[in-house]
Amino acid sequence: MLERFTELAGGLDHPEGVAFGPDELVYAGGEAGQLYAISLDGQVEQRATTGGFLYGVTLDGDGNVYACDFVNANVARISPDGAVTAYSSGTDERPMRAPNFAAFDDEGNLYVTDSGDWGADDGVVFRVSPSGETATWTHAHPSFPNGCCLSADGDSLLLVESRARRVVRIRIEDDGSAGRSELVVDLAGAQPDGIALASDGTLFVGCYRPDRIFRVVPDGGIEVWADDPDGVVLNQPANIAFVGPKLDRLVASSLGGWSLMVADPGVTGVPLRYPKLR
């Protein structure tokens, strides 16, 4: 199964987050706060640096990148010209500790996972309004909340809970609050990290350990879609994202391999939301 992967870009400084932008570039972060912009033919540009350590990245409709910065404990907003500002640092009652991944909804609200400390089960999910006001959205899934994405219709947030070894679906109520949650898939024995949703409802889940990507079909069936016991192709495949004009390629960040790997998943992805915030 590994033969389906080729390298999109190498020599990156421990990329974890990966996202496809409205400009048809692939964005990834680095261990020293680098923001990489990568063309679909593999040309790499370092767009900016925050001096921190970038985890998840996502974009708005103006090409601004919202990067979860672990070292600086905030979500950094990086403009297309490379200017860096702090977009959110959490709330006064609960400052960000380990911002990990973020996803926009159609209205421009940004859902940010804060994993907390491993083993402490003190993670939360924040919701940042289009005007930048931050609130704690839910405490209900504290076991290292990690990768996330919106459902196709936008009525729920799909969330990886890494230490609980599962993916859950959290209802977004009409008033924006967090509603009931339900189990999507139990991945006991693995440490899931990032997720990407296909247009047919298939969910791909990248795992920090072991080095594999799961494929979860809408009826709940699970298969190991790619497995790398030697860690030479998919070395800690953390975040994953659909890329390309047709969203018919799947990119995995190889955190330990200093690269982005790309493959044909046989399905197309659900487009990310790129809201205009101004």
C-alpha cells in the first residue's frame, strides 16, 4: 500500500499541520515556526516564521493562514505577505496551552483544539468568532483533542481525541453552542492525530503511532489504508488533507520524515471553508 505514495516536498522542518489553500497551494508548518507554501509540483517557499512551533494550519478567503503555535501558546494569523499577529490566545479563565488544530465553519467561526497536557485530560475546544472573540466551546472531550474538521453540511465538528483513541462527532447547535456528541470510530491500539473527510462520507485518519492511515467508511467499517512498520515512507503521518483542483489527492505530513507525501485516495475531499472575515 505504500507504493501509492510519492514525495510532494522534502527537507521540511518536522511538518505536522497541512492544509490546501484557496490559491491552490499546500501549506505546512515547521518546528521553528516556519510557514511553508508549496506548489502542487513541489516547489517550496518559506512564507514566514513565528519563532514558535506550528501544528495545525488553515486559511480564510483572503489567504491569511491561521496557525496553531505550540511554543507561543496561541493561534497566529499570518498574512499573504508574511506578517504575523496573534489571533487568539484563549480566554482569561483558560489561556491556550497546546493549540493543536483549527477549522473554520461557513460563518467564519474558528474551532481550535487545545490538547492540554498529555495524560492530564485537561484539553478543550475553543470557538473564535469572526471578530476575534474567544470562548471555550466544550470541555466534554478532554483526552487530548487534536485534529478536527467540519461535517459536509456544517452541522457538526468531527474531532480526534488522541488519548481516548477515537473520533467523535459533536453537534453544532443553531445558537453555535456544542450539542450532544457521538462516537464515530474507536481506534483502540493506535494514536490518531489528523482527519480528512471525503465527499462520499469516508473518513481518513492519520496516526502519530503506529505509522499508518486508517480509512473509515460511512457505515463504520475500518481498514488500514496505508501502513509503514519501518517508518520510511509514512514516518509519523500526523495531519492529512485533500489537495488539488479536484481535491482528488491526499497529502500526509510525515512529521518524522521531514516531508509531505501524496497519494491517490480514490475519492474526492470535502472542500475546506474559506470565509471572508472582513
